[in-house]
Amino acid sequence: MCNTDVAIGKRQSVGAAIFRNKEGVVTSIHTTHICHNDPLGGEIVALCWGAEVATIQGLKNVIFQCDLFGAVLAVRQKGHHIPALQHNI
């Protein structure tokens, strides 16, 4: 299992991927600098980056958890549908 998240600050943003085994024990924690200042973009990057880390580690059948449903929808969409997920208020 991999939990991903992003923390967005005034000057920088950081993504994290926390991997756990099937017993729920943390097996590794990874962080990366992210060049996004909006939650949707940052969460998408963190989720995709977590998948990249899982691939590098040779993991298979990984369950990913993310706290922004829009990011989950984005990675499941075809590329031309992604702009429809952005909502400016």
C-alpha cells in the first residue's frame, strides 16, 4: 500500500509517498520537491511520483491512497478530460 500526499507552502511544495506492507507496517518513506502551488496539481504529481517510486522498488499490485478525489479521477482519465477537473472559485 502507498499513501501519497502533498504539502504546499508559500515558497515550496513537498510530496510524500509512504509504503506499508500487508500488515500495515511502514516499509519506506520517500519525499520529493514539487513545483506546484495548487492542491490538485500537487496531489496528481505526488500520486504519479509514488507510482514511479513503487516501480523503482520493484513493487507489484500496489494499492494507492490519496486524500484528494480529483487527483484519483485525473490519473484515471484520458489526457483530454483532465482540464475539466480544474475548478477555479
